[in-house]
Amino acid sequence: MSMLRITLRRALAATTAGLLLLPLAACSGEDEVARDQPAPTGTASSDQDVEAEEPTSGPDVGFGPTDYAFTLQVSCFCPYAAVPVRVTVEDDRVVDAVFEKGGGRGGAKAGEPAPEFFEITIDEVIAEAEDAEEAGAARVDVTWPEGSDYPTEVYIDRDERMADEEIGYTLSDVKVVGEGIGG
């Protein structure tokens, strides 16, 4: 059974509770805890870690479809950070990865092939998070909406003392072949 920490969003109630507890944390002398709590990609502090029980989808099951396309954005200290890439997967292998938009430090151009680094399947993103968790990474956050077949965000910080090795993945617009692949 996977030991990934799954993050579920609890919008208003958890945000309010977090804001009410913030002054208490600041006065408690537990600044170490408060410093480690911010979410990596601008998500609210309303996320709660929950361990899933016998999921029908999720990290214990993986992503079932083998033919699909999705939009991938990678947050990293890299030339094409945050530039959306459309990844097409056939028979569980990436067959195409192209920039959806231009920009980024690498000068991406819409429609051009993305570097090999972006040729990653949803199962490979999940496996990377699991491997990091098993290896004792400083932080592994997986946002996996309840009832979804795939995570929407994965953030990995392998070593909190090292700068610029963190990586985040944002997955969106997943289209399984039977649901009209490509956009």
C-alpha cells in the first residue's frame, strides 16, 4: 500500500480555522512548524493531509487508461518552468509532447516539441512521488481530488537544505481516447 500523503482541499472552513490558529502558532515558539506549512504552488493553507482507505482510484491503483492526453506544467528551476505542454500517451508511452503556449526562460514556442524532460506519463508522475516518499524526501505533497483517477498537483522537495532541486507537476485537461483525445 502506498504511503503517499494525499491532500484534499477543504476550502472555507479549513481556511477560517487556519487563520484563527495562526496567531496561536506564532506565540507558541513553534516557528519551525509554521515555516514548514506553506503550500508550494500558491495553494491555500487549507489543505489537510489524509490517508486514503481502500481507494478505487488513487496512488494505490494508479492511472488506468493507457491512451490519453493531458496538459502538464512543471514547476522547477529549469528553462521552461510553468509553460504548459500537451502530452499525448499511447499504449502507456509518450508519443508527443508539444508546447501549448510560448514563453518561459527557454523561449518556448507554441506547437514546438517540448524537451524530453516533459515526456512523462501520469503513472510516471505518481511513481516519482511514491519513490521520493519511500526515499525519505523532505516533503512530498500530492493533491488528489476525491473521486479523481489522477492527481492534479504533485510537489517534491527531496532535501530541504538544498536549493533549487524541488519539482512540482500540475496535471490538467486529461482526455482519455474514448472521451475525445487532443483537446
